[in-house]
Amino acid sequence: MTGMRGLSVFISDVRNCQNKEQERLRVDKELGNIRTRFKNEKGLSPYEKKKYVWKMLYIHMLGYDVDFGHMETVSLISAPKYPEKQVGYIVTSCLLNEHHDFLRLAINTVRNDIIGRNETFQCMALTMVGNIGGREFAESLAPDVQKLLISSSCRPLVRKKAALCLLRLYRKNPDVVNVDGWADRMAQLLDERDLGVLTSSMSLLVSLVSNNHDAYWSCVPKCVKTLERLARNQDIPQEYTYYGIPSPWLQVKTMRALQYFPTVEDPNTRRSLFEVLQRILMGTDVVKNVNKNNASHAVLFEALALVMHLDAEKEMMSQCVALLGKFIAVREPNIRYLGLENMTRMLMVADVHDIIKRHQAQIITSLKDPDISIRRRALDLLYGMCDVSNAKDIVQELLQYLSTADFAMREELSLKAAILAEKFASDLSWYVDVILQLIDKAGDFVSDDIWFRVVQFVTNNEDLQPYAAVKAREYLNKTATHETMVKVSAYLLGEFGHLLSRRPGYSPKELFGIIHEKLPSVSTSTIPILLSTYAKILMHTQPADPELQNQILAIFNKYESCIDVEIQQRAAEYFALSRKGAALVDILAEMPKFPERESALLKKAEDSEADTAEQSAIKLRAQQQTSNALVVTNQKASNGTSPANQLSLVKIPSSSNVDPTSVDDGLTQSNGALTIVDPQPPSADLLGDLLQPLAIEGPPGPAVQPRDVVLPEHAGIPGLDDFDGAIVPVGEQTNVVQPIGDVAERFHALCLKDSGVLYEDPNIQIGIKAEWRAQHGRLVLFLGNKNTTPLVSVHALLLSPSHLKTELSLVPETIPPRAQVQCPLEIVNLSPSRDVAVLDFSYKFSINMVNAKLRLPAVFNKFLQPLLLPAEEFFPQWRSLSGPPLKLQEVVRGVRPLPLQEMTNLFNSYRVMVCVGLDPNPNNLVASTTFYSESTRAMLCLVRIETDPSDRTQLRMTVASGDATLTFELKEFIKELLVNIPIAGPRPPPPASMPPGPPPPQIAQPYIPPNDPAALLADLL
């Protein structure tokens, strides 16, 4: 860049811009100047062309689109002199991708440079081809690159770049690059004495053997010799020795390549290899130099992986475990983490379990480490090493740790403790004790699957029933009892409390009293369980107690008018049943034994996304599944209804990979995802009005020719702002069935409330009732048939974005006349995103097939929880989040002019709580909220809106949070809110005049980070 004054001045002007708007204006001005000069290309000198192309690259590095000048850039590659050719290769590599048409113009020039004699031009050409790696480059240039790699006349510098270029072409286009017969050539390359060429060739070998190792057996002895050479430090140049370790990168690549071969057959080669591995294991220790530690441990842990792969002798395995045991006891947290992770992988080797158990005390100590990543690895290792001999000790340690564990770990900790207790329980009473302790210590993090499983065990084992009832009574005696404990205790006492009626304190009246004390503090989901318990107690009260009977009947009578349908139905039915006298005993008899089935807890652990170390522990149980998406299919080819026992489980790919054109074909097979545990009945009947005469009067089936009917839609499944309606398009066809009402308005209304109608046409009405709690959501879809004839071929397929984990229960293929079905849908928010899930719904009425793709209101604001912060909490949090990417600022134009009060109401309605009075400027707003997801957990978000009284159509918005992705998504969400999304209801007129406010604060000159594009460009030159 020396001497290019115009480029230096432009970079200086951009750096001195006060805000993004000034920068954009300066960039637009420069782009216009460059475009004008390129129109008169004949008058440009090589120096000027270079200067303008450098400016284009700098503008591109700033993030602006550069959609012209590509021809001028490519033409520089053909220049005969080095300065112009260098600029052409560098800028072309950055501006153009593999699909750009202009690259075809440069293929011949690039080929001439590759086969030429100028080594500098060869290196630049190989670097550009390796960076772009397109299919056309692979077809045209791969043979020349291969010749260059094996050429004996080329210097090592060129051959090294040729190997890396060929590696990139092969990775991108393995079907184009011809590597048949390359086994002998690769074996020759592994004899190379230059370590640069050898390292690049080893990278190429790793890629080749990952696809087909059978053709490269001749390379195995060469790899072992390379390791021997490195281990003995023979003929290793000083520049390839890193902190006294001979080329650690080459050692790692060589051992990685050997892991793709099933085993080493030749005894001499195998002996030599194990000698090298033994030398690595014995020669690695922890030192004070961090860089040397990193290099030596990279080699060591790759050697451990190779030892496990080769199924070495028990003595060497024991040595590996002993070495890892030493690592998990050091003070350096990174080394402890790697030791725990690799010890978890060692669990795959059956012979070393007893040796790993010797380090159980140190692993338990790591469970209390300040670093949460180390605690997670220790938990995974304890979970994997547990068996019958040490299960009680490990579970007891987990229970003790549960009281002080981070909230981020408690759910995983509870699940694993429950699984271990179930799998290795020596007696079932111990299992019941463990689960009840889990619920008592971490009730908020204990899923329903856990206490469901306890109920199954207790119901199926008569000897266990009195003991479980006694323990449930003891926990209910506590002053503070978690609601999950109330559920399981009430169920157990209702079913088995009568077995203890002769004991003091266990009479029906006393049991009723202690359970009824908990009724005022429980939620609506627990009340139905308590009502069932009251009915059971009433049935077992012999002889009848009039006082107790009157109390229970009064409760039933009270809840007969409850707004919750489930509670209302149970209360009414139990009130009617209680008048049947002796017949009540037969009706409310004990629950029968549950059929033996696979544990839902184990299935849940297997289906959860785990990292490599945790997968090793789960694979040890030999129950690993390849996908967590389960659908129900009919075993017969037709679309008719099949019996329940003919349903089968099959695996499907994730919804993100679903081809839209194949959705309709797949509908004959898949009917949505099957929940692992049977869901509870929905708590409300949203579409009860379907049974009213006016609602169910549907038109008779039209007598027309059969054809598929698809509703009018728009393409794609992007975020909120890309939709005009809640229906996503599949094609242009004649509309026979039109929706009733505005589908888009229905969707936007459901974004603000939790129940309502999502879609309606003359034949069907689809409603939604939702309940949101942190990152979890439970929706119930209500499908109501409005006609006097059945709807058949009903199918629902959920197209879920990657940030949502969803499970849709089975949708029946037929909806009877004037009937309604309810389909629960479980949603978990994994990460911040504004993308929405889509329900692909279809049905057949008469001879018409109707299909609609409907957006589901599982939108960004559903995972927000409004939070009102005082000034003493808001401002310290605001100051602690400084600068991008955690704090982003943008000037938003085109905003709908709103009074501040209406803007406040808008924010509050979307769960972003405005903190009134915190900002000293009356024209500004500050707000706070909490966002929930699996990746961020509970993350505080802060917002500041600065409005201009003289122009309400623009404002400046600043958003801050502890997660960069969340900050960006929340900023875009609020921007859409202010610009695009309509507000329901009339808008009040603006005030006649606004008092003048203080001028907006000046924006400070931006800080230039060290990775500024201009600085990178200067370094490049």
C-alpha cells in the first residue's frame, strides 16, 4: 500500500466517520467514483487499476456489496508483471465464489501459470484455486495439480501448495478428482524428506483414507516409519521443532490417518507402532510452558485414541488410564478437562473399567470444580463408569451435590441420577428413596417422566406399595413441599394409602387433611390428581364417614364450575360417582399393573443432543439411536385407518432437510412425531362452539371432478417479516376451498395471546391453546370438523426450524362428523432465532384434497419474560455490556409514528417491559426482559430507544445482552415490531405539539479494533 495515497486517504476517511450513516455515504461516493473510472478503462494505468481494485476489496471487507468491477479484477490475473498479477489473484479469491461466471474467463490463464516455470506465479495460482475450489476448476486443473505434486523438478514450496490445493479440490468434488491408482504415489510421497511436503501430503492422505482405506494399505508402514522418525527426532530441521517437540502437527495427522484402518496386520509394523506409542505415553508430562503443554498433549491424546482404536494390550491400556488419572489431579483446568474427557472415551474399552474406578474419589472431587465445563465432564464420566458395585456411592454423591449444583446442571444431573438408580437398583425401596430425594431437592428440574416411572414400579410391585405410601406421607409432612412431590405423594396415597389405614396417622380422614392442605398452593395441572385422590380416599373409607364425605363432596361441587375443562369434568364425574354407593368400589378400583416397556428416561437420555464424551458414555449402554425423530406410520400401503397395534416406529431425517416437493408424498406415511410419554389430556376445550348449530352447518360436498386443492401461499419459511399470511405456498392452483377470515391477522393475534383460532375454512376449524414456561412450551391443536360428514386422509407434518425441538403427537387420519380432536405439541427453544415453525396440514373432504401450510405462533416473544429493573440494577448491567457484538446500535428509519405511551404499550404487549422514569430524557424509553433458551438459559436483555420529537419516523435503538446472537435477533425483532407488524385496534391521534427536548447525545468516534479490515489489508501488502 506504500505510495497509494488515494487508498490511504479513503481508509482514513472511513475510519474518521462518526456513525454508520456517514460511513455508508462515504463508501457510496467512492463506489460511484470507481464505477465512473472503470467505464473508461482504456484511460486507466496499471497503477490506477490496482488502486481501485484494492479499494473494492477494502469496501467488501467492511461488509458492503461490490457488484461490479469483477471483470477488471479478473483481467489483472492475465497481467505479465508480478504486482498486477498479485492484486488480481488476491482480490479474485476474496470477491468471487466458485459459481461466478467470470471465473471461467480466468481458467486458461490460471492453468498457464500452474504449468509454467515461474514458481511465484505457480504458488499464487495454486493458492487461489485452493481457496475457491469450484467444480469447473477441479475438472480443468486437477490433473495439472496432480502432476505438479509428484514432479521431481519442482521445489518443495510449490509441491506443498499443490498438495493442499488438491486436498481442497478433492474435498469439494470427490467425484471429479480422479485418484484411482494413487496408492503407490501416496506411498512415494510419504518417503519425502521435506517435512512441509510430508505434512501436506499427510493431510491429503487423511482425506483419501476417510473415503476408502482399502486402497491405501501400502501407506501404513510408511506412516509408522514417519512416526518413528519423529519420535526419535531423526533428521528434523529446527524450523519444524515446536518447543522441543518434532513437528507435532505431522504426528497428529499421521496417527489420525492410522485410525481409519481397522488394524495393523504385519507383526513387525504393529510392534514398531506400539513402541512409538509407548515412547509418547512415557515421555509426556505436565510442564509450566503452556505452548509446549498444548503441543505435547495434542500428540498424547491422539496417541490415546489410536491405542483404543488398535485394541492394545491391557498393560498399555492400564498405563493410559494411569496417565489420565495423573492429569485429572493437576491444577491446570484445561489439562483436567482433557483428562476427564479422554477417560470417558476409555470407557469404551471393557478391560479398564476396574482401573478407572480407582480414580473415583478424584473424579467426585472434580464434580465440585469451579469450572462448569469440568463439572459436566466429571458428571459424564461418573455416569459412564457406574455399575452395580458402585451405583449407591455414585448416586449418593450426585444427590449431595444436587443441593449446591448450578441451575444449568440440575436438570441433567437429576435425569442421570434417576437413570442410574433405575438401572442399578439392588432393591426397589432404595430406588424409591432416591427418586423422592431428587424431587425434594430439585423439583423444578425433575421431569414428569421420572415420577411417572416411580408410579409404574410401585404399581407393579405389591411389596413396595406400603413402603412407598409411608415415604410419601413423610414428605408431605414437610412445611415446604414442591408441587411435583405433591403430585406423586397424592397419587401414591390415593392408590395405596388404604393399606396403612390401621397405623396411627394413616386414617382416611388424616390422609385427606394433610393432602388438602396443599390444594391452595398448587397449579391447575395438579388439581385433577388431587381430585382423583379424594375420590379414592372416599371409596376406601369403610365404614363411611359422613363428615369426610361432606367435605369431599363440597370440593367436587366447588370445582364443577371451574373454567378449566379437565378439572370441571373430573369434579362432575366424581360427584356423580360418589352417589353410587357400593358400586363405587368397582368403578374406582386400584390401577392394574403397567405392561413392561422400555424406560422413557433411557430414551430421553439417548435422544438428547450430547457431545463426544457423553456419547461415549451412552454408547456403553448399547442403546444409541441414530435419530430422535420418531413418526407413526401405517403398515398398509393405503391411506385407510389401521388398528393401533399395526403402528410401527420409523426414523426420519430432521425437518430442516425435508424437501418441500416431497412433503405431500411423505404425508401418506408420516403423521407427525410421537411423544415418548403419553401426554396428559388437554386442560381446555377451546373450540367448544363447534357443536353450536351455526358453527357446524357446513356446505355439502361439491360435485366436481377430483383434483388436489392447494390454498394460495407465498414461498419459503423465513422469519416474521417475510410473511403476508400464515400460509406458506406450494404452488399456483385453482382454489376451491377458501379460508374464512384473514389468516395473517389470526396469526399475529396469536403472537400476542395464548389461545384462539389459527385457521378456518368451511370444513374445518384449527384452534390453539398454549402454555409457555421459560424455554418450554406446550401447545394443543384443536381440529374441529364442522360438517355432518367425516374428514378423511387427515395429515399433519411439522416443519421445524433448527432452533426449536418439537414433538407432535399422533394426528388421527379421520375426524368424525361434528367432532373435535386434540393434538398436544411440545416445544423446546434451543437458541435465539426469529424463524418460525410451519404446520403442513392436509385433509380430504368429499373428492377434494385441501392442503395448507400454517405458521405456528411459537415466535421469539413467547420465550421472553418481562422484567422490571430499578435504576440501581439497570445501569450497572448496561455499563457491563460494552460494545459489539454484545451491544448493538442502529438508526431505524421508516418507523410508524407512535406516541411514547402507545410505543410503551406495544413493547409491554410483546413482553419487553418498559422501565418508566429511568432515562432522564422524556423522549427516550428503556426496557428490560429475560430471554429463555437451552443455550442461553435465562439471559437478561436491555433496550434503549431514543426518539426524535421533530421526526417520529426515525429513532436510534440500542440493544444489549450477554449473548451476541441473542442481541442481534432481539434488535431485528424490535425493528420489525416498529416498522412492519400492525397493531390491533384504533390508533389515538398524535398530540398537537410536542415540547422541545434536549438534543440527542453526540456519538463518540468509533474505536478501531485490531482486526479492522484496513489493518488486515495493510498487513497483507
